[in-house]
Amino acid sequence: MFTGLIEEVGVLRGVTSGSEMMVLNIGASLIMDDLKIGDSVSVNGVCLTATSIGDHSFSVDVMPQTYRNSTLKELRSGSRMNLERAMAAGGRFGGHIVQGHVDGTGEIRSVKRDQNAVVFEIAPERKSLFKFIIPKGSITVDGISLTVVDASASAFTVSIIPHTLGETVLAHKRSGDRINIECDVLGKYVDHLLNYGSRSGDVQEDNSSGISHEFLAANGFV
């Protein structure tokens, strides 16, 4: 599990790729202090496993599922990427619950300055994500824990403070660039529980708990 607070920006040193797989060698410094083989690292919001440790670098495998459903396939040698180690049990929870399980990608429509902030407008490629994107709700963009400012039928906006802009890859993003999106996991679980059994192929079971959409609505949960 991650918090969405980026620890450092790494640089891709090398890429070995097949048809739909990759091995990334990533240069880093801060996160190398205690990184071990088998540790989880969020790379632009994607949870990957360190498979080897080198001199100020580590390697990760990207499997076909991740290759197809994230922007990692667009990385080239020299590309910058957001890095975060898995959250320590005794650490501060400064962002929100981030799994590193990307729900989809999106395209940056515009980048506009608003006094001391920079507002990014992002259009998700999967329209089904919008049910999880709500104003003032949490969202993860390239591994960064952010708050949704506003959402329309086709895009949402996030406002970036100078510190976040300067310490992440967002400083190098422009209109037309693609990013990884992970929606708030709490919303996804609620949606699944409310709709379980109504989806094609789901097993029908007795709802003996008495929890239903009507029950949650009556008690102010939805």
C-alpha cells in the first residue's frame, strides 16, 4: 500500500522490452537507502516489484497486463518517473489509500496557472471511471495523491501547489501527455458490494445482512 506522497523523481536508465513486456532499470537515490529485492515500489502510480538492486538503481518487471493498461509502455531511456516505496507500518498517512493498481489512463487536456497553483484538466479514456471521480474526492494521478477540484461528463481538474509541481513529474507534463489514473479504492469497494449479483456471471447469494442500496440511502451513506 502507498500514500501517494512521492519520495523522489527517478530516471529510466534502460529498457528491455518484448512484444508486451518490459524490464525497467531505474536510477534513484533517496529510496535506495533500504530498498531490497522483493520490495514494492510505485512507479508513476504502478505497483512494481524490485527484482535486482544495483549502484543507485533498481530493476522491475512489467508484465503484459500492466503493459496494456498503463502508460509505462511509453517510457524511454531518460524518462522521469514518480517513485514511492510501500508505506511503513509506523509512517504518517499523509495522502490517501493508494494501491498502485491503475484503473486506466487519461490525457491532459490543458495546463493553466491559477495564481500560485497550476490546474490540470484530465480526460480519462474510460468513461466508466467517472462514477468514482467526485469533487473534493481523492484521486491518484501518476502515483500522486490529489484532490479533485471539479468533474464534468468528460474530464476532471486537479489543482497543484508549487511544492508538488516541483517535486514530481507533473512539472514536465504538457497538454496531450498521458497519465495513469487510480480511483479511490473505497468507492470501488462500495460500488462492488452494491452491485454484486447484478453483474453478468456473478453468483447470486442470500443477502442475509440486510444491507442494500435502499438501506444505505435511508441512513445517509449514499
